[in-house]
Amino acid sequence: MKAEVAQSAGGLDGRKVLRLVASVGVTGLFTWWAFRDTDWSQQWQSLKGASYLWLLPHMAVLLVIHLLRTVRWGMLLSGIEKVPFRPLNEASAIGFMLLLVLPFRLGEFARPMLIAQRTGIRRSAAMTTVVLERIVDGLFIAVLARVVLLFVPIDPAQSRLIVTGANLMFLGFGGGLVFLVFAAWQRPRAIALIRATLGRVAPAMGEKAAGIVDTFIGALRALPGWRQTTGFFVVTGVYWALSGLGMAILALAFDCSGAVSGTCQPLQLGVGEAMVLLCVVVVGIMIPAAPGMMGTFQWAVKFGLGLFLPASVVNSSGLAYANVLWLTQTLQQVLLGLLVMSWSAVSFREITGKLASDADPS
């Protein structure tokens, strides 16, 4: 798959090779970190003794989450054009798959490109909605972490660590939102500010950034009305609540009810604890790593489970759960993306070639 991307793009330049090596290195480091204390025998007992019927409701929740993410994006796009579900779903399913499997986060640009090919929406305007999704999600997770910790008892020192991370996350995404509001209000001053700061250090980069922000601000004026905006926030809350619920449902599979020996240690994870785990995982997978989030995902799950469970459980049933959780989410996105791609008359090579040659929205 990666070779096909490289062939379509005409090869990787030195910087991309360096970034790829660095991302694979990060994956290797976090994979080692996650599994260095693993009790492989008990993890295998957990996998053999799991009740895999719980995969059915878990996968059903993942499908509903996909539909919610798709509908939510359509709400943001509705201020520009009301997109029928089929082209919206095609762009979403393929875009989410590419976000997962492509290096250098090229998949971030897939949805805007795909929806621009299917509608009259400009790619830059679609990219604006994707950025807004990222900001809202970041703020929501930061707030969710603070709220859930009020009801889920964990060690005070670890609680402070999570609160600090949530505060930093809120400041980062909140700062981005404040700048966008300022830029929409004072467009010329925002562009001048970029040229006076980044432009002084790197003039070419400053001009490019100013152009992107100028286009972005223009697209902000096409945001939907209050009803669609309210719906967007409501769906966002439901989407993240279901994400935590799905994690709690899958944990039920690892109760060791099917184990043939007494070495299996059951995993007990309540809905509130799953919500905290969700917040930790969201932050963990922001760490740049190789495609698929392998390593950083397992490390984040291990860290999150360690807030509630003893190390003996985390390093056995906990890591078995982390691997199955990662595998089910990965397979769901990849298989759904491939299925939609098969009927949408586009090829993987065609899409990745365009993304690799022009990663910036036009």
C-alpha cells in the first residue's frame, strides 16, 4: 500500500523519508513501552477466554459512530451546499480510511478533496469545516476529561496529570478558536499579523500561510445557521458519548468467562472509567506515529487502564483488550472505506496520487 503511494507521488523526497523514519521510530518506541511488562501467557489466556459475541454490539456502535460523524460533517457543509447522503458518505468513509492508513497525515486532506469532486463545494471551504471539527473535538475532549474526573475516583497525582493535559489541550485548541474568531472579525489585521510574525522569519512561508488563512476566513462566512450549528454540537456530544460506551461494551468481552484455566484476570471497566480512557486515548493518538496509530494507541490504552486497574490486570487482560480495540476500529474504518471505494468508481492510486502531489487545499 505504501509502495503504491510512493509510486503515485513519484517517489519520496528526503524530508518525507526522514519523517517516515521518525514516525516509524515513534511507533517502535511506544510499542516497546506498551508491551515491555506484558505477561504474554496471561494475555493469551485473556484472548482465548474472551466472549467475542460482545464484538457484535461493539461493531454496531462503531457503525453508528461513522454515520454520526458523516451527518455531523454534512451539517457544517450545509451552509455552503446541502450534500446528499451518498456523496457525503463516500467522501467520509474513504477519507476516514485514508486518514488512518496514509503516512504524513495526508488523509487529513482526503475528505475535502473527495467532497469537492462530488459537489460544487470548494476544497478550501471543505477544509475549513474539517479544521473546525478538529477544534471542536479537541475542546470537547478537554472539557469531558475535567467533568468525568469529578465523578470517577482515581489517584490524586494521576488526576492532576490528566487535568494538566486537559488544560493544555483546551488552551491549544481554544487559542486556535480565538484566533479564528479574531480573523473573521478583523480579517486584514489577522493577515497583517501573520506577515509581521511568521513572514519576518520565513517570508515565503509567511505569504503562503497568509493566503491559506485568508481563504479560510472567507470560507468561515459560509457556516450554517443556528439550527444546523446546534445540531452539530448535539451530534458531537452523542458521538463522543457513544465512543466511550463502545469501549465499555468491548471490555465486557474480557471477563474471562470462557477461560479454561484460573490464570485469566478479568477486566472490569465501567462507563465512567471508559470515558476517562477515551480522553486519554484521544490525546495519545495525537502523537505523530506511523500509519494506523499502532503503538501509540496501545500505550494510551495501557496508561488509561492503569488509572483504575492493578498492573497485573493491565499487562494481561488490559493489553489483550487494547489490541482487540485497536484491531476492530482499524478494520471497521479500512473495510468500510474499501467497500465504499469499490462502488464509487475511484481507485486508491488515483486518490493518493492527488493527495501526495497537492496536500494543500485549493
